[in-house]
Amino acid sequence: MIDRPLSKPEQQMLDNVEVHGWHCMNVFDPKGEIEPFAYSVGFTKTLGAPECITFGLPSKLMHNMLWEMYRQLEGGAALSHGESWKNILEGFECVSLLASHPDLMSEYTTSAGWYERNFSERSVPEVYQIVWPGARDGLFPWDSGCSQDVINAQPQLWREHPSAT
């Protein structure tokens, strides 16, 4: 537990988990050097499910995607590597991939790690990346012919894509 007063953002995160079951962390670089991303904080505590992260779309859309993941997980769905998800992104199926990047907790899901270390029994949450296909061709980053923009927008935090499993 923390032995100092919480900052306003920290308290807001705790309040959101308490009231809504989770908190959305939106991350963006005003210089545009890294892709924007959003991830959940609180799925582990509230649902007993892994946290989720997604990249490269407008912040409101990524927030809505994570809300829908929360609803489906709350309804009994379970995250697994290579699982297809409907109704996460209107008109497209998305895929959940277990994130295993060595810098996951230090560079991407820092607040989820902070929350788990301080307000949960776990010290490091499991995280799944929610990967979306290109709007024009429906191809995922691992598909031959996928647009380079789609590939660049979604850093590969997973170890292997579904076709390799």
C-alpha cells in the first residue's frame, strides 16, 4: 500500500475502478513520435481477467473498444491467445494476443502495474493486446499484403501471431 497522499490522477484511477470496474489510460505523444494507445486498469481486480491494450486509433475509439472488452469479459467471455472478438470494433473482428514484450510494464502498461502492486494481490497483471485489421483490406499486421500503416500503428507486443501457434 502507498504511504503518501495519492495524486489527483491516481485517485481518479482508483475512483473509476471502484465506480465503473475499470479505468482507461489513454497515452499519446504530442510530438507524434509514438503511436497513441489505450489500456485498461482494473480488469484483473474487478473481473479476475487480464488487462487489455490497443494501439493506433483515436482515443475515444480505443476507449470504446476497451469498454466492449470489459462488457464481454463481464458476460463470461475469456481472453486467450489468438481469440477472435466480434463487436469490439464496428464492422471488424479483432484478435487478442498475449503481450510478452520485455518492456510491457515499464513502457506501456505502467499504471496497470502500479495499480496491481499497490491495490491487488498480484504484482504484475497479465496483458492481452487487442489487434485490429486494416479497414481497406481486412488484413492483420501478420498477414501478407497488410498495409504498412496498419503494421506501424500496432507495435508487436506479442511473441507470436496466431498463424504461428
